[in-house]
Amino acid sequence: MSDAAPEGYGWVSIVGTVIGMLVVAALAWRLVQRQEQGDEALEAKLKADDERAARGREEEAGAGRGGGRDSTRDGASGTP
């Protein structure tokens, strides 16, 4: 006896599995969006994180041109 699917049904099970995964992903996405939509504390945290990341990118861009870098650092880590 073989563990393989009956001939001719392989593509049906693949398509069914993909559709099922897409449905689950869509439901999960809607649930997360609904929870995040009214969460003002989360919005504030995301905005602060975006601002911090922008400052970090600006500092890295300045350091890449030779400015703003401490010459005593060994350069092994990306943190000050």
C-alpha cells in the first residue's frame, strides 16, 4: 500500500491547502488590525519607534561620511 494521494487528486489537495492557508491568514490579519486600530498606546509606541529609527539612520549616514564617529571605538559593534 502506498502513502501517496490517489492519482489525479494531488493538485486538488495542494490548491485546497493554499486556499485554506490564505483564509486563515486573512482572518488573522483582520483580527490583528481590529485590535491595533483603536489602541492609542500602541500608535504612540510605533510613532516613537519610527522617530528613533529615523534618528539612527541619520546618525549612521553622518558616521558613514567620517563625521560623528569616535576614533577610540573598535568598530566591532554597532552600538555606542
